[in-house]
Amino acid sequence: MSKKKVLVISGPNLNLLGTREKNIYGNFSLKEIYLKMEDISLKRDFLVECKQSNSESKIIDLIQN
């Protein structure tokens, strides 16, 4: 049986997490959040793929694929 897969898509401006308005959005970068998700997925035996785009058309392409 193959592992379950989860696709995490982060939208516009989330690439700036950890660098702007830390008092609102926190200190963690998107990369750190993705690494934590990957760590959890390994422990829970599923695959996670993380993508980010500032382009809505690229996000739609990711969803449709």
C-alpha cells in the first residue's frame, strides 16, 4: 500500500513569513514551517509536498495537477 500524500500550497506573500511584522505573523519562516511539516509526516508515515507561489495562476496549476 502506498503512503498517503498531502500537498500544502502557500499563497502570496507567505514567503515573507519570519521577516515582516513578526509581532503579527510570528518568527518562523515558511521554510521552517515546511521542515516541521516534513518531520511530522515522517513520524506519522505519510508524504508531504510543500509549494509556495506569489502567482495565483501557478497556484491554480498546482491544484489542477
